[in-house]
Amino acid sequence: KAREYMKRIKKFRVLVIGRANAGKTTILQRVCNTVDKPEIFDGNGNKIDNAVVEGTSGWGHHNIEDELVFRSNSGYVFHDSSGFEAGSAQQFDKMKKFVVDHAAARTLQKHIHAIWYCIPMTDYQRTVTAAEKKFFNECDTGHVPVVVLLTKVDYLNLVAMEELLDEGLEMEAAKSRAAERESQLLGKWQAHIKQMLDQCKFPPKIYLPLRRMHEGTADCTALIQCTANALNEEGLQRLLISTQQSSIALCIEYAVYR
């Protein structure tokens, strides 16, 4: 039965959640190894021509039911949820209903398999807001794992430089110590986020910092591996790894050890 179940699932479906400018578009582009924008389809598979997805300046005003698919890797289907950080109960309820419906969808093709919750480190002083607490306390994702992605981690290098310069170091000395201070800052804020969210009713499975996602050659292996490890179903792990076409090393690892 398990094998038959897996044969009927053709695409790996991810819900991406996060406030505006969290770097969601960039992450999806790196995962799919492209700089192009995704094609967008409604819940019935009809292409939406007038939707615009804007790189770093935000996403278009599309429905959470919309399916975002990149031509470079059509094995993924992404859904985007954003906006409820403003405190809109209607937006949150819509997202929650989507999660509940798609986590237990009768139609296997509509199941979501993982949730990536993006928290940008550009907002490091407000990493866990009322929106995060509301989601992780009220949104039961069932068997669908939530991976918290700490995005735009590189911003902490600027924060580190400012701190070191404020402490009286010369520019060259500050540069030489910036990486170490950046690592300390990341450790501090990641521990803070984990402490806050682990206390919630439905905490995330994994916390993962993402670096240099703005670079075209950014490596998404850690993201795919963490997501695979968070999945309960071995068949879904294989589907994800096979979908990640560019990660030969991961494919070999899972072939050997599974």
C-alpha cells in the first residue's frame, strides 16, 4: 500500500510562509536553480498570466491556493502565504484552513509535504512576533513538518561590523573579527528563536540558517537535507531527493543509507 501511495504522488509540494521581504522568492529560485520567476496556476491548474512575482520587493497578490512552478524544476509545487503578520485575522484563518485542508487532503496530489517558515535576520530584533506565536500555537500541521528558515543571515555581518567599530576597533581589525562576531550573533538569535518557538503548542521540527542565498551559486543541500530528515515517510524523502535534480551527492547518500 505504501508503494502504491507513493507512486501516485508526482510532485513535492511546499507551503512557504513568511513576512514581506523575507527572501522567499530567492530561496525558491536557488532550490530550482534559476533566476526566472515562476509560472503561476490557480487551484484548478489554469495558468494565471497577469500575476507578477517580484524578487526581493515582494510577491504578487495571489491566492494561497495558487501553485507556483518553476520551469527549471517542475517537480516542485510551491504555495505562498504572506501578510498575516499585519494582524489580519482573515488572512491567518485562510492560511490555517489551507494547512488543515491540504495536510489531510483526500486527493493525494493536493497534499502539502513540508512547510518552510521564513524569518529574516534583517529583523533580528523582532524575530518572533505575534504572528509567529499565533502560527505555532494555533496551527496544527499534523504530519507535515515545519522547518524554520533563518533568512538573510549575511545581514548580521553588517551588525557585527557596527558593533566592533562602536567598540573602538579600527576598520581592518573589525573586518578580521567580523566573521567571529557574526557567528556569535547568529548563535544568540537562533537560540532565542528556538527558545520562544519550542514553548509553543506546535513547535517547528528544525531550525536552519541560510547564508548567501543572494548568490547565484548558493548551495541548498542543507535545506533539502533538513527537510528530508524532517519527513516521516521514507517515500516522501526519496521523492524530495529525486526532485532536487542538482544534488547528486544527496541522491547517492539516500540511495546508500536508506
